[in-house]
Amino acid sequence: TADIWGLKNPDLGSVMNQVRNMMLVTVWVFIGIEGASIFSARAEKRSDVGKATVIGFITVLLFLMLVNVLSLGIMTQPELAKLQNPSMAAVLEHVVGHWGAVLISVGLVISLLGALLSWVLLCAEIMFAAAK
């Protein structure tokens, strides 16, 4: 196993410093919360929007934490630093074979298309609300 907590590599900085740097990434990970708040007026039950937002937030947060922590348990930090993007594809390929890289690549394409759709709908909804 690798050094998950980075205790053997003091150049990584403290855990709190790493968490602070990771917060910059989370701004882009949680775009669904913005969409949920904007489109909540169209929901039949507004309480469902709140529940779905919290469940979605916790699910994405858990996935984000698992990807970051478990990848350090599979490969060492220098090995991870040398990986090309999408690096998670190489990590999963290391564990299960080529189909793991294909799975991550397909998931990445779906995620990017979903983000594009989300941005288009958010921009259109904001203009629609302003036109009212």
C-alpha cells in the first residue's frame, strides 16, 4: 500500500493546506446546487428540491473524497503526479485493466455534456426570468 496520508512526503504540506486547495475544485464540482435553486420554482413539491440537493451534495462529496483518498492507496504520489489527464482513468486501468480507463473516459464525456447542458439551461432560465 502507499502512504495515503502523505506522512513520508512533507513537501505535500499539511492536510489542512491540501483541503484548502481542494476547495477551489469543489466550486466547479457542485454546479447542480445552482441549477436546483434556479429551477426549484418549477417543482411540484419544493421540499423534494431541498432533499435532492442535500442527497446529491453528499453523494458527490463522498465520491470526490473517495477518488482522492483511494487513488493514493493504489499508487504513490510521484506515480500519480506523472499521469496524463484524465488521471483517474489511468488509476482505474492500473486496478482493473483497460475497461476501467474506458469507463472513466465515457463518464467524463457524459459529465462534460451534462455540465454544458446545465450551463445552457441556467443561462436561458436567467434570461427568461428577466424577460418576465
